[in-house]
Amino acid sequence: MLRLVELHVRKFRDLVDGGPLRFGPGPVFLLGPNGSGKTTLLELIGVLLGDDLGPLFKEEDAVELSWVLEAEGEGETPATRL
């Protein structure tokens, strides 16, 4: 099983470029006011996991994404993808 370790999003909708988001093991909570990008972030993570792009990306979007995935479990090889 792969786990999302780090995600860096630039130039996409209402997400502010504040550096990479790092995810530790266990639950992750997204807190923020309406319109701060919580749903957008979840949709982007869904895309990384293989969801259909659907209405998420528009032709004029110039999104820059980089991410790090890590293998979990015995005998698995860590994977990094940019």
C-alpha cells in the first residue's frame, strides 16, 4: 500500500503556495473557513490516487504539482513520484 507523504501545489485555484504539505501516519484533519481550498485539496489527492479528472481541471489552469509516495508494509520498496 502506498501512503501520501508530501504534496506541493502551486498556481491552482484558491490554494496558497505555502510550501509542501507533509502528512504523517494516522488521520489528517483539514480545517479552514469556507473557500480556503479544503475540497480542492481533497480532489487533487483523489486525482493522485487515480480518480477521473472530471471537472477539477479547466483548460486555463496552469497547476504545478509534485508529490512523494511511500510504500507501507514489509518488503515493499518506497516509491517517489514527481
